[in-house]
Amino acid sequence: MTVNQRHSKNSATIAEKNNGKDEGIVAQTGKTWGRDRGVLYAVLPAKIGYGQRTPAGYILPYKVNGLLAWTISHAVYLAGAYYFSWWSPSIIHDNWGSLLIAANIYGFFLTFFVYFKAYYFPTHPADRKYSGSVLYDLMMGIEMNPRFGELWDFKLFHNGRPGIVAWTMINLSFAAAQYQAIGTEIVGEDGEWKRVWGMLGWVRGKTGCYVTNSMILLNILHATYVLDFFYNEDWYLRTIDIAHDHFGFYLAWGDTVWLPWMYTLQSHYLVRNPVDLSTPYFLFVLAMGFSGYYIFRAVNHQKDYVRRADGNCKVWGKPATFIRTKFITSDGTEHSSTLITCGYWGE
């Protein structure tokens, strides 16, 4: 039996054992995950951020409290798993199919709900966009910023809460599943001991569980993106997702199903195909990941910085260059904006 075959057998055994323990909890979680994130979004302390001007001329306020919501959600998950033993830390991995069905039901329900909301009780009627095609309007959305009340925004909530909060939690759960299942694979196929990089460093022995350094690397890089996203959530309000996209299936289903299921595919693979990287290769990939992310953030920061300063700033030590543009919103008012042409964007 190969290493991966033994690992798959261990994974199936552990999942079967944990399924019985967690079945009731999973059923409850499937019903309450989105609701509880919604409550946190509504009640947690938040600063107020502002997005770009909408086509109808609105500059909308948003509650920015994603980092606190992420922290509380993960604290509850980890405490429930490791301190109170309410559920297995691999609960998400062990019940992946059931959670996928629940997420799809919610994603499709949300799509049709916001479609009918746009017709019968829109938040900002002047910001609606009709294509004349029911299918297109369902897919791309009619309302730009559907809301409950003044601040509970569908688009910011679903872009940032259920899916992105779940992203790192899913990775942690799959890391826990690997830790539980990998077991005696510390022994090589030739029966000799081999060294592996576990959670506490290099481990040498014939028995025991560990997490591969590739899984640790994955969790570090993904968590970097997620934590930075929430730390700079105010900046996100001026990106395409919030500033230009209308809210339909593309975002409703995409944020609740596509994002958490597709963005975590690497952790799925590593549970079933555990890989240990050499230390130099681990460090190389880590450095490449951080370098790429730094460039990504720097590029977007320059654009936001120049726009906020209305061009009266320096980029890379030189006066910023930009194109001054004009546009007219649906209320007939003319506005101006700046398009950066320096730094990463032009020089």
C-alpha cells in the first residue's frame, strides 16, 4: 500500500468517526453560519467608511468591522474544537459535501431574493440597471447596493463575511484533517525513519501525527491575504467589486459558494496528497508569495493614494502624473476623477 493510499484510508476512517460526532452541529452550523456573520456585521463596533460615488450620485456609508468579525469567528472555532471539545477541528473537512449543498441552497435563494427585491423594494431605485433580459439581470444583478436599513449592505457583507471569513477557517480544518490522518506516514515506504517538518519543527520518529510544511505554507499565504483584506477593508470600498458591480448571481452565489470552495482547493489537494518541501524550496515559495503580494498591494495603494489626494502627491519621489476625467451620473451632475499614469501604472 502506498503512502497516499494509507493516507486516504486514514482520512476516510477519521471522517467517518467524526461525522457521527459532528452531525448535529453541522446541521445547526449550516443554518446559522450566514445568520451569525450577519449579526456580527450588524452589532459589532465599526468605523464608517465611504465608497465611490454611484452612477446616481450617492456616496454611501459602510460599516467596516471585518477584522473583528474574523477574529471572533476563528476564536469560537478554535476554542470549541481545542478547549471545549464541542466539535472536531476537522469538522468542515469531514462534512464538506453537506456544507456545499447548504451553501448552494443559500446562494440560489439569495440570487432570487435580490432580484425580486430590486423590483418591489429597492434601496436606491435610481441606481438600478435593467438589461431587458431576465437571465442577464439574474446573473449580473439589478441593484447596485441592496441594503437593509441605512448600513447593512448586501454587497460588502457577502463579499467579505461568509466566504472570506470561512476561507481561512476551511484551510485550518483541512490542516487538522491532515494532522489526524497522516499518522504513521512518518515511516518511509522502505520502513526507515524519515524527517518531516511538523507543527513543532523537525520531527523524527516512527509514529505520530504532523502537518506538512506545504500545508503550513498554504495557511500562511492565504491568511496573509485575508487578514490584510480585513485590515484594509476601508480601501476595498473603492474597488471594482463595490464601486461598479451590481449584485446578482455573480456575487451572491460567487461569494457564498465559488469563493470558499474554489479558493481552498489547494488545501483539499494537500490533505489527499501530502507533500513535504525541502527547507530551501519552502523559503523560496514563501518569499515569492510575500513578494507578489507586496507588489499587488503597492499597485493598488498607489491608485487609491493618488485618487484620494486628487493628484496632489508624490509617487516614487516624483510628482504624480494622471489623467483628469469627467463623467456624468444619472442625475445629470458632472463629476471628475483621476486616472494614475505614474509609478506601477505608467513609468
